[in-house]
Amino acid sequence: MSKIVLKAGREKSLQRHHPWVFSGAIERVEGHPASGETVEIRSAQGGFLGWGAYSPESQISARVWDWREGVRIDREFFANRVRRAVAHREELLAAGATPAARLVHGEADGLPGVVIDRFADWIVVQLTSAGAWRWRDDIASVVTEVTGLPHVFERSDADVLALEGLAPRVAALAGSEPPKAIGIEEHGLKFEVDPRHGHKTGFYLDQRDNRARLRALSHGREVLDCFCYTGGFTVSALAGGAAKVTSIDSSGDAIAAARRHVRQNGFQEERSELLEGDVFALLRKFRDQARKFDLIVLDPPKFAPTAAHAEKAARAYKDINLWALKLLRPGGMLFTFSCSGGVPRELFQKIVAGAATDAGVDVRVLQHLGASIDHPVVLNFPEGEYLKGLICQA
Ligand code: SAH
């Protein structure tokens, strides 16, 4: 068994069960582990720290599978982890009976680099670490066994793959090729998921609970949904009785999908205005036109994938929040989000506070938002908390 020995004093984060070993913390690698191979991780004093997967190309040289010396990393290990994760989701989501959920959420389910989503009768996996790639076939067979669903599609094409030296891989892993559109329901609303070309694994499951929150506050309101993608927030606001929803996305395909979703859910098209365009430009245009809204959603793409992009991202977040706040009627609400791993919650809140000051609006935070309940965060792994949001009232 190959071994990673850490520099003196660098064992502390692992002892707190933070699952990543950075290259700078390593004193030496013993043996010649292949990409993704299981390695033993030891402190400078020789103490056992964990079993991890070796990622030779990455700054994160190893990710821990387990902290217990007596555990074997084999197919059964993956079967147990997936079984446990799926059982948790059954408890969590039983009430909503939603057929669209995240079954495995990486580190938070003890499976770094492994994301498994369910869309109706289809499973979509995203494997983003060398270790996850090593166990691909076992993960696929385990998930069909645990869920009883035969079709598994792989969507390993996230940007982070490049950091691991892995090429994108999008292909059927088990069962048949998925259809172009998989029909799902979220809180009784119908959506279509494109497992090949949709963002992430096809749909933003992480915003499910926040879309329900918006729905509950939408009655009679004029809503602006910025960065609407396929209309998740738009349709939720219409379902909540919004008087009118204006939605913006720069992707024509996303706007077309949002239009289909508005229709499929039976809403009158007069209540929905769908605009293909740039949010930065349209917010300014609305300001010039003196347009006002009661509820505004800002759910932009990841402006800062890592902390290195935080400064540039901060300017972009401030810009859209400032202009959005200027468009709110007194008493109106802003649902504002950041899904940038490189922007921690406190910084995001500071950016929004700065935007409010510059907009000349006194803002109260009504609620802090995060990802849906099937996207847990490990307390000792703050990097896992990528999605943060605020409901602000002007
Ligand atoms: N709220 C959505 C997810 C948003 S994803 C949901 O719940 O499903 C972010 C979206 O922002 C993408 O659809 C992308 O096309 C769009 N986008 C990126 N930059 C943009 C810009 N400058 N103006 C408008 N839309 C943009």
C-alpha cells in the first residue's frame, strides 16, 4: 500500500476530519500510487490519519475516504456509503415525494468527488476527482443496486475536472441512453431536465427549497427573476400567484425552456415576460425606464470558482445587487444568491451591505438561505457551503 506522509504539524485539519490533503502539506509519497489509488495517510510521527484517494495532478493531492484504520476501501465500502446517503434522502424527502433529488452530495456523504442525482427514473452521476474515477464502475453498479433504477448517465464535465487532470466524460454508464428531456415534478410543478446539456447534472436541485420560499411570498406581486435559466424561480412565483413575472437570461435555449415550463404548468402567458439579454445591461435599462418590482431574484452563475477570483467577483455581485435594490418598491424583497465557492458567506453579506449603502436603501435581512436539505454541509468542511443567499427587505 502506498503512503502519504505529512509534514510535521500539518495533521491538524485531518484530525478535525477535513477531508482534503493539500500538496503543500506533504513531506513525501512512499511507493508509486496511480491516479485515484487508495493511499494510507500518516502524520510526521507516523500516526494513522485516514485512507485517501491519490490525485497526482491536483493541488488537492488526496481526498479522504475514511478515517478508521480498520476499514477497507472496496466495493462494499461504496455500497454502504451510497445506501446510507439514499436512506437519509428517503427520510428527508418523503413528505415532498419528489422524484428529483440529490442522493449523494460529495464530501457531505463521505464520498469526495461523487455527486449522484435522481431525476424521476434516471440517475445522473458527476465524478470530479481521480479517486471517484477509479471507482466509477463500482459506483455505477452500486447505485443501480441500491435504488433499483437501471439507468445511470455520467455527466463528468465540470470545470474542476481540469484541475484534476481529467478529461470530460459524458456517456451512459449503465442501462439505456437517457431521453432528451426527463420530466420531473417539484412541489407539484412540472419541469423538463436535459441530462446531456443542462447545467450541472441537468437542473439546479440546490435551489428547490428557495424556490418554494419565493412561491410562498409571491402572491399578487410583480416579480423580476434575473438569471432565470429554465425558469425554476419564474414558474414557482407564478404558482404562488404573482401578478406578473419578468425573467432574464442570456441564453436563448434557457429562455425557450422557461417558456415551455410556463406553458406546461398552465400559466397564462400574459403573466410572464421572458427576455433574452444581459442582466447587467437590463437592470440599468429598467432603472432608466423607472420600472419597479416587489420581488427580485438574483441567482447569477459562479463569478468566483476559487478564492483567487474573489475580488473581481465581488465587483460583479455588488453591481447587480446595487441595481436590483434601486428597482425595489419600498417594502419589496430581494432574494440574492452567490454559488461561488471562493466567496464565503460573511464576504457575500458585506458585498450586499455595500451595495445597499451605495443604492441608498436601508435593508433588513429577513432570512439566510442555503442549498436544499438534500445538499448537506459538513461543519469541518466549510468549502462545502458553496450556495448562500439572503432575503433582504428594502
Ligand atoms: N435560477 C436558476 C439557475 C440560474 S443559473 C434556477 O433556479 O434554475 C445561471 C444562469 O445565468 C444561466 O442560465 C446563464 O445562462 C445565465 N447568465 C450568465 N450570465 C448572464 C448574464 N450576464 N445575463 C443574463 N444571464 C446570464
